[in-house]
Amino acid sequence: MSLRAYIWGIRILTLLSFGVFVAVVKLVDPDSSGLVGKIIFYLSAFFFLSGFFNLLLLRLRKSNVNAENNFSSIGLSFRQGILLALFSIGILILQSFRILIWWDGLLLMFGTFIIELYFVSRD
């Protein structure tokens, strides 16, 4: 698969997940739907954010790296996009429980950083 086809696939899936996210925000009442509604909200937000961060990181790497290394940055951007989405969802979950304090966010950021360092050191 070419890089262009991969990027178009991610764009289409990100737009679809954004549509699902908007529909969930508009149609699902978190008080009456309970745990299932919250899980659907967080899953739709995760898929949208991971696609968005993936495209953003690919765009940043494309402007900074020559054309030969674009294929090597696909996996890196995908992994980091998922980690950034997990970090964002973690922040949202902490805020929904009203336990988000600056140092909790900092601990979550360091945990995400440690996971990324593990994957970088493995390669």
C-alpha cells in the first residue's frame, strides 16, 4: 500500500469517527445511558483522536523528513497517535471522576512517556 492510500484511508476513517463522536455527543444522554453511554463516548473519542493525532504527526514528519523515510515514520506516527489519544482519554476520565489535579495529569504524561521510551528502546 502506498503512503497516499494509507493517508486517505486514515482521513476517511477519522472523518467517520468524528461523525460518530458528534452523534454520540448530541444523541446520548450520559445520565440516562449509564456506563454503556460513557464507554461509547470514550471509544468514539479515542478513535477520532487517534486518527487526528496520527494525521497530525504524519504531516509534521512529512515536512521534516525526506521522502525516503516517510514509510518508516508510519508506524511511529501510528503508535504515538494512539498514545496521545490514550493520554487525552485518561485526562477526560480523570476529569469525569473529578479527581484531575495537575500532578495527576503530569503522572499520566510521564506514564505515556515511559511507554513510548519502552517502544523506542526496543527498536
